[in-house]
Amino acid sequence: MKTGILRLAVQKSGRLRDGSLRLLKETGIKLDNGQDQLRVRTPNFPLEILFLRNSDIPNYVRDGVADIAIVGENLVSEKGEDLKIQLKLGFARCRLSLAVPKAVDYPGPEFWEGKRIATSYPSSLRKFLDEHNINAAIHEISGSVEIAPNIGLADGICDLVSSGSTLFQNRLKEVEKILDSEAVLVSGQHLVPEKQEILDKLLFRLQAVLAASSNKYILLNAPNDRLEEITGILPGMKSPTIMPLGLRGWSSVHSVIGEEDFWNVIDRLKDAGAQGILVVPIEKMVR
């Protein structure tokens, strides 16, 4: 096996595939059409992508067939706790939750004592039950877990929830969250130095893309007598950039604002006298 190429496992089909490929393209890595291929070599980065069945990916990484992988945190919890999470990627967010029929009066975790639960995530469910000292029967099902209560197979389910529309369609309600999940980049515990170097370069690119997506570049006009107050509001990477305007007594201020704080900061800037606020998306952000 060549050590000069990093092998990345990606979901062959499903909710993580498109997001994974889109993120790689945003890092400048060119991808040939891999729609019907199980292995694709990128022409401008030492990376080979293996398209594999999602549930098999942890074993492939563990056995060294793939060096790294993009999977959901839920899969790491279920089958890959010995894998190392290198980076959280911010897409495919969902949660693993317990749900019961809408008509059920749910008092709390004690409800599950002696009950039957259908799931595709038996290990994660077992951890939850053990933490609450609950004895319940776990029925492992592959796919279509949500129909189990309606056909009398189970009293409730443990499954991934995103929008909740699937639960609604099957007359179920979410009652307990077991864990939050999003796409993550994982690796085995040990990579040879040459592959670790390639991974470090990939992580650098991914972090630049992710930082850009969660930040906005802001430009505003500020009266000089309010500059100290206004710059104190702006978080910035280090400190805001300040340049004099042609209009005497005014300056142009440039900075970066995190997406989570954006509207709160904007409101405070307006109250402090900032004008002409312009917000620009960031394509890449190198720290």
C-alpha cells in the first residue's frame, strides 16, 4: 500500500455523501465524477476516496484499508469509539432520540422499564438504558424503524431525528435525546508520519472553509468620537482595521463577526452610532 496517498472513506449513498463531496470541493480538491465508482483518485491532492457502505466504514478505518473517514458522530458512538475524531464538520446535524406513539403519556425514562424498543443503534441505546438502570428488550432492526410501534413490534423506537417529519408521519413523538450528531472526520489511532502530514494539510484546508462559513466580514462607518466604543464591540480576529474616510471626523472600520453573535453585535453597533454597515460573506478564512 502506498504511503504517499491518504485514503478517505465516504458514504457510498445517503445523507453524508453529498455534503462530504461538496466540502472537499470547497477546499480546492478536484474530484472526477465518482457517481458510479467505488474508488476515485483526486488529481491535485494526494487523496484517494473510497465509497463504502456507511456501517462498514469504522471497520475499514480500524483495519487500515482507509486512513480517515467522514461519518456521523452517531456511528462513532455506535461502532467506532476507538476511532479518533479529528474535526467536526458542521453538516448533517441530527440527534439520536427515543420516541413513542403520540397518544402515550410519557412520564420519563422510567417508562422504558420492561418495554420493547426497536432500533438500528443497539449499543448507544444500551448505554442510555444502563445509565438509567433500566431493563428493556432491544429489537435490532435495519431500516424503517419508525413503523415498529404501529405494527405491534415495539413500544417505542430509538432512531436518528433531523426535522422530525418522519416521526410526525408515523404518529410518533420524540421524548428523550440520547446524543447529538453531525458529520465528523475520523482517523485510526496511528498514522505513519507521511500520511499524518497529508492529513494535517487537509485539516488546514477544511478549517479554513469551516471558519469562513461561520463568520462574516463587516465594514462600517464610525464617527471618530465613538471609535473606542464601537471597536470595543467588535470581536475581530485580533483587532479591527481602521482607516480614515474622506469625510472629516469619520473612519471606516473592518472586522470579522461570528455567525452566532452576528445580530446581537449589529444591534449594539447601530446603538453606538455606526452607519453604512456592509456585511460580506467570506470564502476562505486562514488563521
